[in-house]
Amino acid sequence: MLVKIKKGIKDPVKALQYIVVFIKSMLISKPEEIFEVNSDFFIGTKTVAVCIGFNPWKREYFRNYLPEYTCVFVKGETPSFVTIRALKRLNKSYEVFIWSYLESESVYQYCIKNQTILHRVEDGFIRSVGLGSDRTEPLSLVIDSDSLYFNPRTESDLERIVINRSGTYTEEELKYSRQMIDKLISKKISKYNFIKKDLNIKSLINSEKESILVIGQVEDDMSIRLGYDGQITNLELLQLARNENKDAMIFFKPHPDVLKGNRENKTPIEKYEKIAKIVPSEIGLHDIIDMCSHIYTITSLSGFEALLRGKKVTCLGSPFYAQWGLTDDRCLLASRRKKYTLSIEELFYAAYIEYPIYKKGSLEDTIVEIELLLDRSQESIANEN
């Protein structure tokens, strides 16, 4: 907090705001003054889930994912030392749930020192109809123990599932995995799902040339910061794809959050256009993947969706699906995986069936829910017109 005050001194108003928050924090004595709580906090006997880093709009739906806990949420402006003091005074059994990696180092170290049970939370691989940045409620989450699937620097629960189950999947499980893969492909279901449009994308493709797709990401995304050994931009990824495929037709698909304006685009689109053909926003990810033979990505989930479709995938980073013998890997952050060779059905079963928590209970039921939501959105648009 004092560091923030020092930084804010050049702006007197900001400095005063920090000082007021600091003084108020010193006067807080009860956990319920720090946490956003429901009435069951005072009378319930459930274990308390102390939730850190959750935006206000995420809090209500997250409670629905943890019915066996009483959820309390640390307010966004709460200084770290106040959070720690509240944990010390919390006279209830509790565990800590952190959205992604949004805790302070001091809070994390306090939890480790006191052997507090830690969980990390993120959106699942089949997320929603619409974008998360538009505050659309997710249809699945992953809740991991002190790591997450996109962090190759430490072993996540997903990686542990893959390793522990390697070579033990039954024929029935692998058959079910293939059925679910085929269903996702046939229904064109992805992490983010949108109303499908009938577009003639074959007009984009030169059938005489190999078609390469480069997947754009939000460049400051945590999956890149943790999953790539250094710094890299979408433009550098695109230039590499061009240098390695001089005679090919190169397509670049920007991240939907960037196209929507919800996240910053750090590179002018004109620079991409000098190297590749920009995929129009109206064209779905699956449609353009189907038309290409080779996909380049840093750490995007789209690379895994391309693997499901039998495409060659080059990874410059180490996403969860890299280094299992399925991808062309340029980064060795997760080289420990190399002693295992997986089938796509095995990895899919671990990542999409065993690892996430689905709001509707299962992947199969979630696919049905997405179809219903898309149909309703289509009907709503038709009625408006």
C-alpha cells in the first residue's frame, strides 16, 4: 500500500485516495467488514471459500459452482496486509480460491506458510455463447490446485490426470472421447460460440497453394506470459510462419476480444496485411481451420481445436496440449512431458471430460445447452428484424 501511495504522490487526488483507503483499512477489525458475504456466512457450518481476484459480475455465478462451500469475496481494493489479517481472524475452516494468478505475492506466501488449501480458477475449454469479456456467464470452469493448465512451469491437475491415466483408458472411454470430438466438430462448437453464418469461404482459398493459418492472441495474456520463454508478438509469429512457408497462402485470424475492441490491439492491422490475408470476423474459427493444413500458434486453445481436426500444429509456446507427441514444438518449458506419448482421444478425455466442471453436469449436456442458446439468439435476431 505504501508503494502505491509513493507512486501516487505526483497525482495529489490519487495519493489522497490511497491514504484514505489505507487509514480505513487500519480501522477494520472483523472479517465481514473486508469480505463480501451472504447471510449464511454467520450461521452456516460449511467450509468458507475465500475468493480472491473475482470481478463483481463473476461472484454470483461462482457461488453456484461451489454449493458445498460458503463463498466470501475479497473486495478489489483491499490491501494485502488487510486480507492477511482477515484470514488470521477468520474463526472458521476455510480454503482460498484465486481467479487465475490475481493474488499478491504476500497473500500467496502467507497461504503457503500456513499450509492453506489453495485453488486456482479459470474458464473451461467450452466456455459460452458470446465472449467472456462481454461478461457472459461461463458454462464450464476449471478449479485447479495451485496451478492452472496454461502454466507449463508447474504441474497442473490436468497434467497430473494425463500422466496418472496414461495408458489406462478403457476402450469404452476412448470410444466416448472420439464420439464427443466428432460431435464438437460436426456442430462447430468451440470455447466461444456465435451464431453461425453461411459464408462462401472457399473464395478466400487459392487451391494451388498450401494454406496456413496463424492464430492471433491477446499479447499480454497470462497463457503467453507463463507459456512462452521470453517475449513474443503476433507479428513475430506471423513472420515466422511466412519465413517457413514462403510459397503458401498465409491467413491471420485476430483474437475475438481484439476484434470486438474489448482488448488492446498493439500492432496496426496494416502490418499484418503486408504478410497475410486477414480472416474476416464473420468467418468462424472452425471454417477457416477446415480450409487450412497447418496452424501456427503461441499457446492458443485454437491449436488444440485444430489438432482435433487432424491438422498439423506448430506451437511456439507450451500450451497444455504441447509436448505429448502431437504437435511441432518450438518451446521446451514442459519438456518433462516428452516421455509420454498420447493419442488425441486420451488428451481430450483428460482435458474436456475429467478436468473441467460443467454447469450442466457434463460435456454432452453442455453441447445441448449451447445449441439451445444459439437457437434462441437466432430467433431473437429474427424477431427484431
